[in-house]
Amino acid sequence: MTKINKFTDVSSLWSDYKNGLQFYILKRVKDKDIANDLSHEVLMKIYNSCCSNNEIKNVRSWMFQIAHNTTIDYLKKENKFTNEIPEIFEKDENNSYKEAEELIKPLIELLPEKYAVPLQLSDIENIKQAEVSKKINLSLTATKSRIQRARKLLKEKIIECSNLELDEKGNLLSIEIKQSCEPLRSHLKK
């Protein structure tokens, strides 16, 4: 449990999670100016909530819950609410994995095509490697080799383009796109 000090902790927490929160909001409202406005509203809500003296079990989850609720309120007010946005934030781990999953396809698309296609077919579309080899006109051995190489390249891209926060067991707690990963940021803006 964490107690957040209004004056010393909020700015530190905001700098840690600002990009992830803004990205989360932007993906839902699809307008950079609105996302910026909503993220400022989230900051003010976080700042005001610190006065409640409530202890927070998971600070990251709490902050994303505020962002989620603020976004839902905006979308409802603008009559743009769809069922694509889940009403309830489930366990923090589930949301972290959903965020990571949403980044995988764009990261795969950044790989060279000769690696991206077999990986997409095998690991995303769950096609057996023997079928993949027929589809791409390669031997099974070459296909398996490309898939393994693609997985290594994808791992390198994930490390290069994101900040991962893991718990002591190696489970994903959060993922955030690095500012320095322009290819992924550009790809997601399309």
C-alpha cells in the first residue's frame, strides 16, 4: 500500500507514467489535442485524489483507472462511446498484457518481410509451421529457422522500443513506448 504525497510524489509519478497514460488515451480518442486535454484532466484528478489520505495498492493501475474513467466520461459526453473500450479495468497484469499485445503487430510489421510474414502466420494466426512453409514456398527447416530468427528480432525490437516493468517473478507490470522509438510511434499514428 502506498500513500502519495501531493507535493513530492505526484510530479515524480506523472513523469514516470505520463507517456503511457497519454498513449492509452490517444488510442481511444484518436485525436492528439483531445488526448492532451484529457491527460491534463487526469493529472488534476490524480493531484486532487492525493488529499484523500487513501492508501493505494497499485499506483500504476490506479492512475490508468483514472485515465480510463476520464476517457469513458469524455466519450459518453461526446456520444462517441463504443463497446470497444472495456467498462472495467481488470487486473493490472491483464491490462499490461493487452497493452503489450497491441504493440506486437506493429512491431512485427517493422521487421523485414521475410521474417515478419512467417512469424505473423505462425505465432499470430496460429497456423502450423508445416502449413506456413507451404504458403511461403520454403522448406519446413527454412521456415522454422525464419520463425526463430523473427522471434529474436521481435524481442530486440521490444527491448529497443519499449520500457518494460516486470515483477519479481518476471510477469509484465507495464509497458511504455520509448520516446526514442520513432519508427513505432510513426507506425502507430497511421
